[in-house]
Amino acid sequence: MTYLYIDESGDLGFGKQGSEYFIICCVKIDDEKTNMMFHRIPKKVRQRKLSKKLKETTELKFSNSSVLVRNSFLKRVAELDVEIYALIIKKDDVKCNLRNNLPIFYNYLIKILIENPLKKMENNHNLLICLDKCMSQYQRIKFEGYIQTEFFSIFREIPVLKINHDSSESNYGLQVTDFVIGALGYKYNRKMMKDGHNKYTDIIQDKIVLEKKDLFNKKY
């Protein structure tokens, strides 16, 4: 079984109050043992790094965690045989036709994001895609149909596909992915800092296979 955990940072709004960057990433895992170890990270961090009061929180997130907890999550990810793929979208570079068709835009980003990990996927592997539960039922149906259609351009033999739309509270794999995307969000949202904006991505740098920043670059 191959696992893809997908999460995002920022928003797809294009108003003045929106984020400068929209970042979407996936973590690819190719075996059951590694996936199990990936899921165990939150429990291990809770046991060894949190106070008794914080151990009772329902979910750990990058945005409200201490530097100690963030580092602990990311160091454990760096120890595992995983691959990280990320698209960094500077929203000012996105054309108006895509801004006005956000579901199509989102599906397109997912396609670009997962093309590379899918091409490296073993033919005999089944595939589980886990996403945070943010789509409507209609959007899920359209998204799943879109992904399955895209498979025909990648695989000779279509793998068995399952797509889970889970809450990160109930899916420990998505909780860990939140720390990965949090590290990327920290890097790009704090680029104006003289030092330290990449202090979290440095921990997982060896696991980052793709960090694409020029998808909508105006020069191309």
C-alpha cells in the first residue's frame, strides 16, 4: 500500500485579507511499517514532551505548539523513509481565470502535486489518499472523479484507489502532516526575517523531494 497525506497552508482567497502564499504538500509513504511509525509520532511526542495538562488536548497542531514540540515532530519525520512534495503558490501570480474557478484550480494543484509521487509508485501497490475533511459532498465526488481520470495518463494498470476525507483530530497521519506543512508555511510567511525562517524546514530538508515555487511565475 502507498499512502499520500495531503494538507495545505494559507487560503485560496484573493482579497486583501488573504495570505500571500497558498502552500499544498503531500507526504508519501510506501510501506505499512513506516506508515505505522508515522502515525505513532503524536503519541510519542505527547508522552515525552508535553506537560500533564497539554497531554489532555485532543489534537496537536503546528500553529499553537512550542518550538520544542515542533522540533520533536519534525525530527521524528526526518528519521522515517518518507518523501515530501510541495507546491508554493504566490497568489499574485495566479491568472484571473483560475481565481474565478477555485474548485478547478484546487483540483489542478492536486494533480500537479501528486503526479511525481504517483510516477514513482510501484505498479502492484494500492493507493490511499488522505485529505483533511474540508470539501462538500459534491466537491468530493468531483475531486475523486478527477483524480481517477488523471490516473489513466500515468498508469498502464490502474491501482485500487481509496480516498479518505478525515478530520485531522481523528487521523494521526494528518496531524503529523500538519507539522510538515506548518514548517513550509513558516518558511515562506516569514521570508522577510533576516535569519531563522527556514529553521523548521532545515530539519526535514533531506525528505523534501519537490519544493516547486514557479508554477505560476509571471516570467513563464
